[in-house]
Amino acid sequence: MTDAFYRSGGRQRLSFSRMGETLDEFRYHEDPVMTEILTESIYDHPKYYDLVFGADCAAEVKFIQSCGKQWMDRHPKKLFEPACGTGRLLNALAKKGFEVAGLDLNPKAVAFCNARFKRHGFPESVFVADMADFRTKETYDLAFNTINSFRHLATEQSARAHLQCLGKTIRKGGLYLLGIHLTPTDVTPSETESWSARRGHLSINTHMWTNDRNTKTRIERFGIRFDVHRPSGSIRIEDELVLRSYTPKQIDRLIASAGCWQTVATYDFGYDIDEPIEVDSATEDVIYVLKRTA
């Protein structure tokens, strides 16, 4: 969910060529002394995760609304987010009057999301489930997964199952907005990036780097680090993300194989509804606007 690996919403990408560092130098770049270093899943720290990936959601919210107006026969009222994490987008959309629901595999993220819903007077509508194997009791108008979480599905079978589950969740004529970081075939992929986020006295510097790319298995491994600074002290959280890779042709084949979606438009992570893009062999950041067909 950032410039190269998750999304680019307004942050500046830092490649190691621009930073003047080797990949190892980037990886071991030090913030001020940490009082504690934790090797844990970033998803088990929803408060920090929400700040790191929720600081610039306004453009995404506007884009989701605009897609509903631009590409649907009637404006959406019911929205669904698979792999919703802490529900940063769901919460913002609920405040705009939408009926929202979602799922995530991590119970801590789901609890964080539902607690925020409760504080704001919204139904606790997010549940724990596998995004490749779930059912909902009702159908929705539009679904979205904008920050690359889809790539956590490690096999073609699970990725296809995800699209087919959503095919049963979204009504005919509805949309799925799928954000994904593609592997370009004509240019060198991005390897590193850093960004910062602050809320009150809490600030977090985030660093990501490539550990391994295997083109045969289509598995990519990325290191990620949160350097968390609080008045009570600083901690570091280190994790590794394992993601499935896709070239433009591979994602096109997958979408077609699901049998229930048609790509009607593609955009970059600038989220400008008036500027669709053509995906080619150099494209990295893409949002596929998929329409439910059958």
C-alpha cells in the first residue's frame, strides 16, 4: 500500500538511485536509537498501520465516488472492501452516507475497524474471513481494493477464487476497483521507498525494500520497517511481505479466467477520473475498473 508497492497517492517515490545508496545501505539506514525492536507483522499493530497507510485517503474516497458516477447505471449506495485492514476508507465513506462492509484476515485489524465504527455510531460491519473464500448475506453495488492487498494471494487459484467470490458479492452491473502494482517488462522495477506520517505526537517513518524477486514462481519478498516515535520512546517494527507478481498480460488473463468481470477502464494511482491510462509493458501502478457481467 505505498508509491511503488502499495500506492502513490501524493507521496514522493524514493528509489535508491535518487537516494545515492545501495540497497543494503538503504535497508540498514538508521533512525535515532530505538528503545525496542520487534520482529512482528505490521498488521498486528493497527494503530500504527492506520496512520502509515491512512494519511492520504481523501483522493481514494473521491475516486471511488467518481467511478460509481462514471461507470455505473445508478449511483452506488452499498460498498464492500475485501482485505479492508483498519477500515480507513470504509470509515471515510460511511461518514459520507454509504452503507459499508468489509472483511480482513487479521482479527486485530477487524477489531480496530469495528471499534472505530462503534465510536462514530456506525454498524460493526467488518468480519474476519479469507478474501479467497467468503460469502456475504447480501449483495453490494461496488467493491474496492486499492492498495495492492490482492497480491497477498499467493497462487493463481486463490486469486481467481477471490474474483469469483466478489462476483457473487457484487450485483450485476456493479464495479470492483482493483489497485495493483504490476511488474513492468520494459523498465527496471522500483526497488526501495520511504515516507513519513504524523498524527499529534505520534510519527512513523516507513521504509520498504526488495528482498527477492522470483520470476519463475512469481513470488516477491519485500522488507518493511516502521520506525515509531512517541513521547514515551521509539520502537522499530520489522516485517516481510510476500506478494504474487503480475505483468499486464498475466493480470488480464486472470481477470478473464474468473468469468464474471470485464475491464472497462484503467487509471494510475493519481486517482484522476478524467485521466484514464493505457496499460503497457512499462506500467507499474494501476487501478482496474472491473464491471460485473455474469
